[in-house]
Amino acid sequence: MRHSLPLAPQFYVTAPQPCPYLEGRMERKLFTALQGESSQKLNDSLSKQGFRRSQNVLYRPSCADCAACLSARIDVTRFEPTRNQRRVQRRNAHFERRATSPWATEEQYDLFRRYLDRRHADGGMADMDVFEFAAMVEETPIRSRVIEYIDRDSGALIATCLTDMLDDGLSMVYSFYEPDLARNSLGKWMILDHIEIAREAGLPYVYLGYWVPGSDKMGYKAEFSALEIFRRDGWERLENAGDFNAEMHPLSTDPIAEQVANISFPDTRG
């Protein structure tokens, strides 16, 4: 009996848009749909190759003359918190973690709006309404969780992260938090807590999205030890963030056809 080979997904390229991380640059993304019974396997496989999920789409930067955005993950087994990160953990010890199904609530959206209005009022998500927010949280064809952080004293929701469960780790898809608690460093604290979740589950990695050398918005990720970045065709340790410069040259990015040809796909026959 002959077995047909699994069909590779179709890939597309977005139209160039202003880059949110590097002023004066244009960004372009390579993307594919995430749907069907093999969605989980495809997400697991492409996440290991620098892709990120947004609802039912997987994407990876593919700018014509720039390779500055580097997918980043933390090797949980090698991670050691800094003195400052231990202070962040102690400062937020009175908050309680609660994992729920990917279901949007009004309380989450209210927190999301306060976060955007105070920290990203000019960003690409600034105009997102409650229905678009619900779609961001709920339209997931894979194993996802909403990790909420609650103030034990007041019962208030102070931070939230939409998290994907991969076969080799956790992927922090999007997080937001109470902007009035800036001194608590809640964004960094959620990363620290996800490292603990991964350790408890025996998972080796926490995926953080993209790190951009020289970007004020993305630079904090390099503060975490045991960080790895995806360059060209594989992961490598980030030993010294200062050694990396944003690659901006017409030859920095391989042609689209070559990029697609080099992507590995999971066997979805079984």
C-alpha cells in the first residue's frame, strides 16, 4: 500500500509596513495558515524554526534588506536569575498565578486597554476593540492557556499572558499588565514565572518572541541568562548582546523561495 507524502503548507508574504522596532525601516513577514488536524504539530515544528503564532497564522520576519529581528528563547536548564531578577520575584511574591482556558473576559480587556493607552498608545494594536481582543485570545487551533496573575489582597487582575503549550516549551504569545505598577517590573516577572512553570512541567524552553539588537522596546530580553537566538538555520547561545548588531543589508535575507525550501515540516501521517 502506497503512502502519499504530507502536503507542505502554503506560504505567503505580507506587503511592507513601517517597522515598529527600527525607525525608518520597513518590515515584511513570511506567513502560513494554521488550521486542520495537524495544527499542533505544525506550530511545534515551526516555532523551533523562528516562527511565531498570531491567532491562526504562523509568521516569521522576512524583510527585504534587514535581518534584525531574531527569535529568542530561554534554555530553562541553564537559566540563573540575576540579583535584580531575584528582587523582582520577591517584590511580586504576593501575586497568585491562575491558568485558565483561552477565553476572553471584560476584566482582561479593561486591563489590556489601560496597558495599551499608557504604554503603547501609538502602536499597531492601539485601536483594538473588545471583539478583536476576544479573537486574539480565543482564536487558537492549538493548546493554549491564559495565565492570569491576581493580587491576593484585593482580588484584582494585575497581569495576563496568552501562552501556547509546545512540545518543547512554553511560548509567550502576548502579555500585558497593570501600568500603575511600573516599579514591579511585571513584564520581566511574568517571564521569570513562565520559567518556573516550564521547570515544573519538565519543558526545556520558554519562547519570548523577537529580540532586536539596539531596540529599546526589545532590549530587556537580553537581560535573561541562557538566552538563545535563531539565526540563519539554527539556535545559538547569546553570550554577549553587545556583539550583535542589527543586520541591515540587501544580502541579509535569503530569497523567499530559498527560505521556504529550507523549512522543515512535521510528518502528519500518523
